[in-house]
Amino acid sequence: MDSGKLNDEVDTNAEAAEQAETGHEPARASGMPSWKNRALTKEYIIMDNAGNGFDLPFLMLTLLILVFGVIMVFSASYARAYYTTGQPMMLFTRQLVFAISGVAIMLLASRIKIRMLSRFSLGLFVFSVLLLIAVLKIGIRVNGAKRWISVGKGVNSFTFQPSEIAKLALVIIFAQMSCKFGKKMKTFKSGVLPFISLTVIIVVLLGLEPHLSAIVIVCALTAIMMFAGGTQLRWFAIAGLVIVIAAGLLLYSYFRARSDSEEGHEVTLSEMVQEKAAGFGYAGKRISAWLNPDADPLGDGLQIRQSLFAVGSGGAFGQGLGKSRQKYLYLPEEHNDYIFAIVCEELGYIGALLILALFALLIIRGFWLALHARDKYSSLITTGITSLLAIQVFLNVAVVTNLLPATGISLPFFSYGGTALWLQLFQMGIILSVSRNIPESGATEATSVRTAGP
């Protein structure tokens, strides 16, 4: 892939759109790449109030979900923070600071012109790969996996997962590749091979950590970006056929195990899967615990059991905000990956459905903005970021309710974690930036607002 030509083509499209909109030809030195003659604040940052203004419904939904998330971090983390640090407000205070600064990051990101992302897409991807390599060497090990890099010492230190940066990097570079290849996306050479190649690099590095949940997200994200970019459907049909064959082999093993079992000792499908999963290390243990959490109630099945206790005890209206019992060190990761279980316990099914409805509205609005974006590149980036949000919300809720095995996926805007929150709000800022340039025909006074921004 020629990154220089790819970048220039995306920039050319953006400059043509700008010329059509303003009536002025973008500054370009004769015979020189446009990058050489650009002033950062002029060409890559929106400095005036031109355009339709960013999308107010998307902004309000983001802020509303963020407020709910910070409140739930306060409620869920109170007991653990007191037990571990003696300061019950410590985790909440840190999350509040990250949330406020994250909103500033989001508003600043809404001022970034999308063409800037096209210029740095390849560099960001390479940077994310280097971080994934670095985490294998200098990362901190938690629960048998190296997924985090720690920066600083003491109370001022913070950790981040390079996999989060890798997901965004894939969205940006895949959007650029799709614009570059155009109609060639229907061929295997352009529409499949380059995307799979980059994905394999990320997946292999994630597998060495290991980080199964991130692998699932990356693979799903790749499929979505390929589909949105124009990859021919037959390649997805082939992939689906492979999955069906794999499932068929699993069922064949099951029925063969049943036929070989002794009379009166028939092997169930669950038992067969658990037996097969035993040879896959920590991932196999999580699958076994998912299928039968009562088999090891104080070990691998503890988290699932306590999560279900929290969800079930909430009932329709919940125990009341702050009145969770499971957060008193019964449920592990109650302020992080399993915070939605505390939401269900304290706010009940009605409160949980309200939170999910807000997420659904935000995701729907994100896809609406993608459909009405000014150009294909902006549309693909918005589609990728919105899809990433949707995947993470679905997987987190599915794990908390034991619909899927535990995967270590946080709930966006809710789970404790400052750097992850910064990155999520930065991504929302990118979508707001795209919404600034939606043509008037794609917006109404009720759905768009003119604003000066930060």
C-alpha cells in the first residue's frame, strides 16, 4: 500500500469539497505536496463558526450517559475505595476529573477537520502496533494477562490498554483504504487481503497478551468496516460457510461422544464443550464457568454467580441508588467490567432499560450522522466509531447477564478508567466534527445547532 498516494487522494477529495463549499481553492504551493504548505491551525483546526454547527442531540445523549456513568461509579466504587485506600471518594473523584477533562477533549476534537485523521492514519496504526509489542515487554500483568502499560508512579500513575488505541487506528486506516480502493473493493486483492492482513497483525499481538475480548471486537470491527467500505458479499458468505462447517464439526463431536458413552451416562452438549475447552487455558476456563458456574462457585464461577445475584435482586425498580449489597466486596470488578450488574441491582430492570435505551439512541444517532455525512471518508469513520461503541455495549451487557462468557470488556462511559474514558470522548468528538459538515439538506433546525464550540 502506497501511504503517500493514499493520503493525497483522501486530501484531494476533502479539498474539492472545501472548494465547492467556499468557492475558494485551497492553498497549495506549485509542484509541492499540500502538506508542505499547510498551517496546522488553518488547515486542520476549525477556527470559525462556519458550517451547520455540531449535532446537538448526539452531544446531549453523550453527556447524559456520561453523567449517569459518573454517578454509578460513585455508588459502585464507594465500598472498595474505602477498603483499599481508606478514602471512599477516591475512585469517584478521579473519574470525575477524567470526565470533566474528557468533555474538554471531546469539544476540542469536534474542532479537528477529518482530513487530519487521513494524514496520520498509517502513523497511528504503526504506533498502535508498537504499543502492542511494548506491552508484551513492559506491561503489567493482571489475572495472568499483560494488557496494560503503566505510566508514572504512586497516586499520580495511570494505566492504559494499547488495544483501545489499536481499535481506533483500525477504523481510521480502514476508512482511508476503502476510499483509496473505491470500486476495487469488490476484488479479493483490494477488498479483502489488505484488511485481513492488518487485522491478523493486531490479532496475533493481542493473542500473545492474551486478550480474547479485544480479538473478538477487532474481528467484528473489521467485518463491519469491510462491509461498509464495499467489499463484495460473497467473501462474507465464504466466511460464514467456514463458521457453519466449524459448528458442524462441533456437533459431530458431540453426537459421536454421546454414541460412545456408556449406557446411562450420556454426555450432554455442555459437558462435551467443557471437556473440549479444558485445553484452551484461561479462555477454556471462562467457557466452562459460563456453562456451569456452580461447578466452581468460589473460583471461576464466582464472578458470574455474584453478577446474576445482583441483576436478579434488583427486581423491577431496584434496591435504590447506593443500596447495592453486591458492591461490598462480594462482586469482583463491581466498579469496572461488572458495573452494569450494580445498575440493575440499584435501579432495577426499568433503570437498566433506560440506560440501554440511551445507548440505543446514541448509536442510532451515530449511524444517522454516518448516513448524512458529507463524504465517504467521514461516513466510514463515523460508522466505525459508532459500531465500536455498539459492540462494546452489547458484549458487556451480555457478559454481565451470562449470555456470553466473561471477556473483560468495559461498559463505555460507565466503567471506571480514565484513559479509556478520554479515548471514548475523543471518538465522540470526531463524530461531532463530522456532524459540523453535514449539508443543510441532511439536517433540520430540530436536529442541528449552530455553536461556537470550545
